[in-house]
Amino acid sequence: MYWSNSASKRFLSLATGVILLLAVASCKSNDGDTGTDKKYFDLKGYFNADTARLTKLNPWVIKTVQHNKTIETKKVHIPNWGTELSVFVESDINRPAWKSSYTIHQDSDFLIYKSKDPALKTTDIIVRRTGDKVKWILIFNYTKNLLYTTEEKLSYFPDSSYTIVKKESVRLLGTNFYKIKGSLR
């Protein structure tokens, strides 16, 4: 028995598709989280847990958004805390390539991480805690390249407020200032 030319092409296409699907399914994402102990404070884990807590609580938030000199304030429920706090999660420094990239100062109340490499986006993280409870987190991010310079200051006070301040200078477009402040009620 032999296959017609069109039947063999269909079979070959189907087999190729199945092989590609199996290859894609066998790949796994590697975002630096290997499940091993973290060298630095686990921002990603902390904010994922707090996102779940805030989603469950669904608090009212007095949210002020500023772009340059335009300011708007509203009382809102945040529909997606993961999106709202994603800039904090993106500042996580627990990547295998960065294991030796930050100095660590630790005492009973503070964890302070400072970048040894000025090319890293997250330059400083300060975590204030009492025992195992986080009192506040402060993060400084800085990026500079040929097209733009961005400075961010992120502050987070659980059960109270969060602030995202960003100054962005884009070549040929100028400078923009952004500030988002949320106060939980």
C-alpha cells in the first residue's frame, strides 16, 4: 500500500505539529526561581502573598495619580493587585546570575541590599521589619542607556500605603514625572 502525495504531506505536517507541541510542552520557564533558598529577601514571594491577601480583603484605596503637574485622586477598589504591585515584583534580585551582585547589611530591624554593579536596574532595597513582620520596603531602581534614563523610588507599607515615583527622561521627547500613591482604607 502506498500513500498519495497529499496524504503523505498531511501525515508529515501532522507529525511535525505533534513533535513541536511535545517539544514546547517539555520546555519549562526559567525566570531564575529554581525553588532553592533565596540569597536575598524574596520580594517576589512576599508580594505574591500580599497580593493574595489584598485581593481577599478588597480594601478601598484612595489612589492619587500624577503625571507631571496633572493630578487626579479617586476612591477605588483595585481589580488586580498583581498588576498594581508588579513594579515591586519586577525589582526582585534573586536571580542566579546576581548571587554576588549585592552587598548585604543586616541587623535585627533592617535588611539593606546595595548593588555592586551600576549596570543593574535595582540599585538598593531596604526592608524594615520587626521579627518576621515586614514594616516597610523601599526600593530604588535606575536605568540609563543611549535613549532614556529612568529613576524609580518604590515604597510599600503593608496595610497602609504604597508609592511609585518615576522620573523618565527620553532623548528627543523630554522628561516626564509620574507618581502613584495608594492609601488603603
